[in-house]
Amino acid sequence: MTQAPSPADRASNAPIIRPTARVVIIDAADRALLFAGINDDGLRFWYPPGGGIEAGESPEETARRELREETGLAEVELQGVLGHRHVVVSWGGVWYECREQWFVARVSVFAIDTSGMADHEITMIDDHRWWSVDELMQTSDVLAPSNLATLVRDVLRYGPPQRPIEMGL
């Protein structure tokens, strides 16, 4: 993820506020599904499925829609809110101030179907894969947020938190 713009950059190019829903989706083999993308600084990183909340949608509706579009899963039961994250990123030359609500979902093992992705998602996402907790804990790849491995481990150990947590960058 890119760093927040400087005050001078913000004054000339204020970020677009983007309410977002993301889902930490974990299969029956205790693996988390992540997508890889490259930001405007050329940094490749892994992150969970999700995207922008559309007008009239609740965060839960967005989470389900995004999973359907990005993974092919039509019916997903969200198990709770994991947390909230606020991050400023640059994609396609545009600064976004993402105000994210993160959910947790447990699913059966399934094959990913990305045919429902929008054109901009196809150009921004260059890979996807299932990660075990051990792989997440040991990777030198960039995860977003940086404590994603610990979050997934804790969800597997304890389930979703009683109250949503504030998540890091």
C-alpha cells in the first residue's frame, strides 16, 4: 500500500472518499483467500476480496456482492464484523480514502470463479491464492493490512471478535 499523500499533495489532489467492505474468507481447510495487486508505486501486495459500497447498499450487501463477483460464491453467510480500517491509497492515478468495514466468512473448499469481475478489477488484480496461517506468518510478501496473518490466526483460534477492532495499515 502507498503512504498517505503529503499535505501539499492532498491540497492539490484530495482523495476520493470510498466506503468499502472486505471479507476475510476462510475455507474448511483453514486457508484464507487473498488477491494480489500492484499499487501506483509498483508495490505488489495481497489483500482480501471486497470493494466499494454502492449507493443504497449496506456494507453486508456489498460484502456478499463483491464475493459473488470476485469469487463466484453466490450464497455466503457472514459470521461477523472483524473490524474497521481507514487507509489512503493510490490506484490508477487516483487517491482514495478507503473507509473499510471487514467481515469474516467461513466456506467450504471451492474453486474460484473470477468471471464476474469488472474490467477495472481484472486490470488491478494479478493473482489470487489460498494461504494457510503458516504461509501467511512466514511470507515476505506484503500483506494488507500488515497484521493480516495475526488477524487470520486469531479468527481461526477464537472466532470473530466480540467487538470490531481497529485494524492497522
